[in-house]
Amino acid sequence: MSLIVQKYGGSSVGSVERIQNVANRIKAKQEQGDQVVAVISAMGGVTDSLLDLANQISSQPSQRELDVLLATGEQQSIALLTMALHEIGIDAVSCTGRQAGVLTTGTHTAGKVHSINAESVLNNVKQGKVVIVAGFQGINEQGDIHTLGRGGSDLSAIAIAHAIGADKCEILTDVDGVYTCDPRVVPKAQKIQEISYDEMFEMASSGSKVMQARSVEFAKKHNVVFEVRSSLNQNSGTLVIEETPAMEAVVIRGVSIERAQARITITGLPDVPGTSAKVFTALSGAEVNVDMIVSNNTHEGLTRHSLTIPQSQYLQAKQALEPVLSAISDEAQLESEQGIGKLSVVGVGMKSHHGVAAQMFEALGQAGINIGMISTSEIKITITLAEEDLERGAQVVHTAFGLDA
Ligand code: ADP
Ligand code: ASP
Ligand code: MG
């Protein structure tokens, strides 16, 4: 008998029929003699609708109240799934994040899992019940509801699997596993059998939102092996595991894209200590998420920074920077470009193969796609490009690295 954590995402519980499908899958597991703790997301689209409602009421809703609101999505789906299980004769009980002992730290709408007191979940399991836990939520030290960031049910599932010492953790979704690129973008993408935590993290944080990046970080830290697979069929999925030596043989594991980005370039900054700190402190004070940063100095003793941010934060960033730049120097100027995208290639094989950047840029050049900014890390190369070139760029690079099915 195995203890299994299964996470069902929003698309897997998006309708009454899908909820009944999930109930039947859980029943089948239980009948095989396994014990199931299922972590459930809100029905697809519900979290977005709740956010939309909040934005209609207030342009700057209280983050505490947003958490109270957003957490209701998962409460609906756990109750409905538990009822569906009762209908087919399964003894099941639902738990909110608080009831499941999920304790959080950090800020509202971006809580982190601090610890999990799994006693109550385990007591229910001991009594033979299926436990249906609300993903995406926990409570902080003050007893306030925290949500765990978009896609945060993945984190709930992995943290609960760790806390209860589950034999297996499955992330069930609407695709058969992790693909070499989002199959909606590159139809020739292939399912990956095994991927390392680091590769999965880099793909997730550069736009492959099949997993929440922070959940992968947690899994790596606590060595939680998990499988991403479909809730709609029985095909085997993708195992996310510690890196093995054999993994380096593959140069590029996958390609990710991110839409709706903006670039800000600041020129004419004096090349003296403290200038960059002023610029980036202003951005962080305005809670702008800066991703790529490319900087250099000119012969005239000036510095320039180019950075990417989500397009939705462009005005916020501009308003935060303008007064700081005028205070620094009359020559400091801000240029921007909206409607850009980011394209990344990821693979641990990059550590031992050279010429990967050249191969990527060559393929894009041949396709007439212009490259904006470039940044690299040990296992990732990211470029910016016009958003309209993004999908074609992903397809071209996917083919160039021999990833097409
Ligand atoms: P869930 O509701 O189950 O959490 P998500 O929508 O968060 O599901 O994630 C599944 C989706 O992620 C897929 O439908 C797919 O379009 C998208 N996706 C993006 N990149 C990838 C990738 N590399 N492999 C598989 N799916 C991907
Ligand atoms: N319902 C939340 C969201 O849409 C959490 C999740 O689905 O994982 O982001
Ligand atoms: Mg998700």
C-alpha cells in the first residue's frame, strides 16, 4: 500500500464532468489499495474571475482581503470534489489550508510555506479516508489567510507530499507531462521522460508555467521527486528528479517563451558608486519584478542599464524611475520598448557543450528574427525579441536543437 499525493489543477476540475472524472480516478487508486491525499486548485478561470471582481471594486485592493477572496476558489472545488466522492461511495473529507496545518510566512498573495503540521491529515488517512486539501492557501502566524502566488497549488502539493512522507507525488494536469516546449506553441514538441530540478526550475521561471517555479525550488531543496502527468488519460508522464550524469548528454532540454514584456533602457548615468543602487532601489520600492539586466559603461564615464519587466508593470516602473533619474543627473534618460517577448533555451548539457549560443543565434538570424537583449546563466540562454516573432522564434530554435518529434 502506498501513500500518494495527487494534485489536480484548475483545468482538471474545470466542470462538473471533470470533477466527477477526478473522483473516479481517486476511487480507482483507492481500490488498488493506495491511500490518496489530493490537493486541488480552484476550477479553471475562477481565480481570474475573483481577481477581476476585486479590480472592479478597487484599483489597489488590500492584499490581505485579496487573499481572503482568492482562497475561496479552492474552497469551492474541494467541497464539490468531496461531494462527488461521497456520491460514488468513497469516504472522503475536505480540508482548507488551515485545517491541513499549512503555515506560511512572507507577504500576502505571495506566501511561502514555512512548515506543515500534518497531524490532522495523517489522522484522517489512518481512518481510511481520502483527504481533499485546498491548494494555494495556508495561514500565517497571525492566523491570516495567505495565498502562495499564481499556480501555487503545485507548491501546496509538493510541500504536503514532503510533510506526510508520501511515497509518490503526482501533478495531474491537462497535458501528458513536461514537453520540450509548450505544445500550444510548438506542435512538434515532445514529452520529456526525465528532467532535472534545475532544468524544470529554469523552464518554469522563464515561462513554462506547467509547474510553478517556486514549487520546483521547494522540491529540490527537500528532494521530493514528482511526476507531471495527465488527468485525462493513463499515459506515463515526466519525472522531475535530481540531475544524473547522463542528463548532460542532451544539450538543450527545452525551450520556453514569455509574452507581454517591456524593456527599459536608462542611459547617461554617471559611472560612480551608488548610482545603480538608487535606480534598482526605486524599482524594488515600487515592487517591480526586474528580470534581465544588461549593463555597460561608455568611454565618457557614463553607464547604461537595459532591463526587462512584465509589461503590466511598465507605468509603475516609469513613475518610480523618473524622479530618481532627474535627481541623479540632467543627462539621465529613459527609453522603453513595449510588446516584446523572451525566448529561452534550457539544458544542463550546456555546462559541457560549447557553441550553444552561436547555434541559437544562427538559427534566429537565418529566420530573419532580430535579437534584442541577451543574458546567460550556466544552464540557460535568454534573448528578447519582438512579441510577434516569439512563436516562430520558438519553433525555429526547437528545430535547430533537434527537439522536433
Ligand atoms: P493546471 O491547471 O493543471 O495547473 P496549467 O495551465 O498551470 O495547468 O499548466 C498546464 C499548461 O501548461 C498546459 O496546458 C500547457 O499549455 C502549458 N505549458 C507551458 N509550457 C509547457 C511545457 N513545456 N510542457 C507542457 N505544458 C506546458
Ligand atoms: N487557483 C490558483 C491560480 O489560479 C492556484 C493554482 O491553480 O495553482 O493561480
Ligand atoms: Mg498550474
